[in-house]
Amino acid sequence: MNMASIFEQTQELPHIPKVVQELIQSFQDEDIDVDAISKKVSMDQALTAKVLRLANSAHYGASRSVTNANDAIVLLGFNTLRTMVLASGVTSSFKSPEGFDINSFWKQSFAIAALSKWVAGYIPNCEVETAFTCGMLNSIGSLLIRIVLPDEVKSIDEAEAMGGKRHNLERAKLGYDGAKVGAELAKRWKFPSGMVVAINDQNNVEYDQEYGTYAGILYIAKYLHNAHKENWDEERIISEFPIAVAQVIGMDAEKAYKDIAATTDLETGLDALLDG
């Protein structure tokens, strides 16, 4: 099945709530009406319930109980509310493929989001919330492939379990990878073009193709995530750090090295979305 055919499977495609679409637009709107957004969030009861559960969790540490979307903005800030709503809307929009641990998938996505935000903090004038969102969405294309093409995915899973890289296996089997599918989905959801390009180009480093700042951030974030999964110590993480990528995207790697220990326990608080 070619990539275009995936998006013809309308019954399989994830659909996000209207208020989530409006929040996506807010990345490009400096004059966003925060009050209007909070009212729209409140109109979606399921979304509101999830957001309030997050806002009142220990991770966010609000100074008092958060009882509505406006409280969340006042106590936690608009960017935090937007992150909560986007995460709630996106995770809810995908059904879980049979036999697939979708909670683990999202936990990994949230971990890469946190690492992307951390990396972005060492790049001058980089938008950390944009980096976070790119990280959260980095693998949605592979998830969609899994949903639409369950039979083809079985052999990809088997090869990955033997040590293959998923994007290479997808390309070999399908002629495209999850990055391309994820970028197309992000485009259809009307995410800013910079995010679409970052998702699309996140593996370009390996193919010796050009890539921008956020694609480079994703590459480094995934490097750190895999390093932690393999229980590498700080010395190895630093010695094998993709310094060439850091230089391309203007990351102050020397400064980051001093804080590398902080990457082992970064949390977003979003895992609470997956409970119950």
C-alpha cells in the first residue's frame, strides 16, 4: 500500500477535537484569545476531566486546587494548558492496535518530548514548547502505519526485535517510513509547517540529507532516550554524543554535558493521562 492509500482509510484515521485544532493554530497566533480558548476547552467534558486530573497531579504542583480550564491557565500558564490539551486530544484520538501496548508507546513519546525540550534549552532563541510538541508527535506516523497495516507491521516488528532500526525497516518494506506518514498527518491536522518539516526530516541525519533545528533536536532527544534505555553511563553518553548534529543546530553541547545527569529523570507529568 502506498502512503497516499493510508490516508484513504478514513475509518482508521485519528480525528482530534475541534478545540485541539484551534490550540494547534495558537502556535502561530501571537494574539490568541486565552479566555475564549479556556471556555472552549470547558465545553468538552471528557477533555476537561483529563486536563483537570493532570493539573491537580503532584507533578504540576498548583498552589491551590484547579477546578476549571481558566484556573489552569492562571495557575500553570497558557503553554502548560495547551500541552495538556494537545496531549489529551492526541492520545485519545488513536485507538490501540490489537496486542500493542499503546500506553508504553505514549510514555516513550512523552519521554522524547521532555528530552526535546531539554535539548532546545541549550539552543539560543529556540522555542522549547515547539520542541516538546515535535517530540510528543515524533512517532505518530509509525503508530498510524501499525493501525492501518497490521499485517505488514508484523515482519517489521520481528526485524526490529533483532536489532534493526524501525525507520529503515519501514522504508525497506513499504517504501516510506513513519516520519513521512507522521508529517502528512501533522499537516492534515494543521500543525505549523516548521513542526511538519521537523517530523518529516527527523531521520535525515542518517541519510546524509539536510535537516533543520527541530529535526536535529528530535535526533538528539532520541539518541538520549535510547542511551538511557541501554543504561549507558554519563561518560559513554558524552563520548558518543552526536556532536556534529549539535553543531549544525547551534546547541551548546559543552554546557549541556554538565547537566547530562538531569536527563535520566525528566518527567512531563503527562503519564497520568494513561491511567484508567
